[in-house]
Amino acid sequence: MTARSTEPAWSPDGKYIVFTSQVFGEPAHIWRINADGSDLVNLTEGQQGTFKSPAWSPISGQGMRIAYSQSKDGYGYIWTMQADGSDKRQITSDPNFYDDQPDWSPDGNTLVFQRSGSAVFGDIYKVSAQGGSGTPLVAGTPLALTQSSPKWSPDGRLIAFLSKHQGGEREQIWTIRADGTGLVQRTNETLFLSDPNWIVTAQ
């Protein structure tokens, strides 16, 4: 059957690609395929809900995990699982929020994600990779408008994201330090921007 596949992400060791795929009329699931196009596997088969936003942990080998979001009963939760789909762990569980778009810190200890609902209108939150309630990245007064697509820098110092914090017609790319300080607007474009990412330079 024809499916719409999006959000591809390479594993740290380059052996796999994980992605979101949805057959029309059915929930979206997280799939994994070998880099050569073989061995297609539905990693969330049998788990209830709709799934998206897969993100690999930075650890290769036995410790390699995939974070993803589950949408169920109108709410969203962050989960992680091993690369073969086993050992699924629910990381966030508050039914008052919709949690989405997880990304790993370079040390694999923390996840950053977007949270909406219950007077939280798309703010960036952090949570331990072992699970927890989540804390806002920006302490105190949240930013004026919705933030989305958080992405941790390879050195762990900064988190990039999209926001219309200063108004305007288009979302811009911003960065903030991992401790919630040092907010900086990085672009001032008239074009539509999406999904910021980082370039890893050779040492």
C-alpha cells in the first residue's frame, strides 16, 4: 500500500535509517531500515497511538536508543526504545500536555522537546532520559510565542529552535544555552524556515 514517509534520521553508526511512515487511513508508525534498503521493520507495531519525531541517541552499539513521540487520546508523550524496538520506556506521562519533537543531549542523559497544553503554548522543555515531569528550558517568564523543532548542538552548549518571539511574519531560528540563558536570534529571513540542524565540523 502507498504510504507517506517523513522525518528520516541516520543512526550514529550509519547502519540504519529510522523514519515516520503512514498508510492513508491508518496511524503513523516509526520504521527502521538498513542503510542499503533492506530489512524494513515497524518498530512501534502493537503499541497503541500515532507515532512520529524519531531521534537517535548519540550512543552507538548496545546503548543506542530512539526517542519518539506517541499521540494518544488527544495527548502526546515522549518515549524511548532500543534500536530493534524492544525495551520501550515512557519518559513523560502528564495527561495535561502534548509532548513532541524530542532531541538528545550529546551525552545521552537529557531530552529536549516541545510541550503544549494547559497554559503552555509550545514551549521548549527538558527531561531526564530516565523519565520525569519535565522543566521549562527558559526559566521564569516563557517566550512570547510558540517555539518548535529543538535541536541540541554537538558540543552540548546550545539548543537551536524555531520561534516568532519578536513577531514578524515568519518563524526565525534562535539559539539558547542549555541552562536557559543567552537567547539569540540567528536569522532574519522572509522565507519559511523549518527544522534547524547543526553542522558537525571535522576536528
